[in-house]
Amino acid sequence: MGTACGGIVNALNANLSGNGTQTLVLAHGFGTDQTVWHYLIPFLACYFKILLFDLPFTPNASSSLYNPNKYSTFDAYADDLVCLLDQLNLKKTIYVGHSMSAMIGTLAATKRPQLFHHLVLLGASPRYLNEEGYEGGFTGSELHTIFESMQKNFSDWAHGFAPYAISANDPSAVAEFEDSLLRMKPEVALSVAKTVFLSDLRWVLPRVRVPHCTIIQTRKDPIVPVNVSFYMNKKLGTPSKLKILEVPGHFPQLTASTLLLQVLKDTLSLN
């Protein structure tokens, strides 16, 4: 991986700031970028060095970085994360991964467990597609409809998907997510959506071996059914804690930031 890691810090628009000796990595999910954490950072920066970065599909990352073939699986994303931490000489980090980045973190932890002291998995799912004995939240035809809508009229799709994913009476959060979605190139967004929604990373869970793991999940998440968090809690190869937030939506960092901060304070023993 050595030479391939060169330039990853700039390519992913990585920023390291804040106080403290331990590093907290905040990794965003599909359709957003590192700014999605803006409500949490002022508090967390008092306790930690904070590493923010943008995934390759965002407009903020190097335009030459995203390659649909390379990033057709989660492996390339996990390799990027390992590279980034290596380049910044960071080990034993606390990693907070939202949505797809939760699974990127678990995969990276199987490759290089020493880079992670604590995985915090927010709105995580190892598989979105239903199958017999497993409820991921979506049928094959529902996913087909999503992909078709994205291809046909991306801005219309984003306009409908943003309030659906936010699922809270929070117009500013809906506007923020919709604006973030619309900054993506439609063909890139479709490619990433297929990678995420058609993934099956359940095999990764038993292989995770890190000292601490916490799953944080909202009670009514339209993207990730709450039963998925129970499934993950049972299957992870390291003892994990499960915290259910009694709020709706897939983006508690935007719609319930005070509650999420309190759970993070408890989880990371900051009280």
C-alpha cells in the first residue's frame, strides 16, 4: 500500500484540528461531506484532535480520484482510510462512521486493527437488501426504482429522498442534505448508491477485533431498520454496546445533535 498512499491527505481534503492527545475520526456517509458534523465539532474539539475528510465521490475530493470500477466495492474506501491514518501517523483512533462509513471502518479494522481503539457505528448496515431470515429494509424492486429514479431525473429524486431520509420536521436539515446531494455528479451518485445498497458486508462483522465498539441507531430510521442494529450487535466479533436514540431519521447529527452528543459523551466517558 506504501507508495499508493502518497497524496491521500490532500486528495481526500483531510483536516486535523482540535485539542487532546487522542484522535477522533469523523467519517460521513453517502450524499454528504465532512460538513455534516458541524453541530458536534465545537464540543468534541475540546477533548480530541479531530480528523475530518471527504470520501472520493464528493465534489471536495480530488476530481481525478473517483473511479466507478475501483470504488465498486467497499475495499477501496477501506484502503483509503488505512492510507490516510498511516500518512498522518495515527493509531488507536476513535472512529465515528456514519452510514456507509460505519462499514468502511469495520472493514478497515479487519485489515489494520491497531489503527482503531473504538469503533462508533452510527446508522450502520451491513446489507440493505431483504432476504429470507434477514430484513435489510429494501426489496430488490424498491432498489431498482431508486436507481431508475436517480437515472431519470436526479434533482427530482434528491428532492424526494432528502425529506424521506431526514424523516423529521426539520426544514433546514432537509435543505442541507438536499443541497449536499445535488452537489454530487448524478452519474457518480448513482454509482455510489449501487455500491452501497447492493453491498453485503455481513461476513465482515465476526472478523472485527478492536477493544471497543458502540452501535448508535435511531428508533425509526427509514434507511436502516432498528432490527439491523440488533443483528450487528449480535454478530460483531468484539463485545459491543448498542444505544438506541428515541428519534426518527437517518441523520441524528443534523436533527438530534444534542441527544447524539450526550450519547457520545457517555460512550466516550466525557461527563
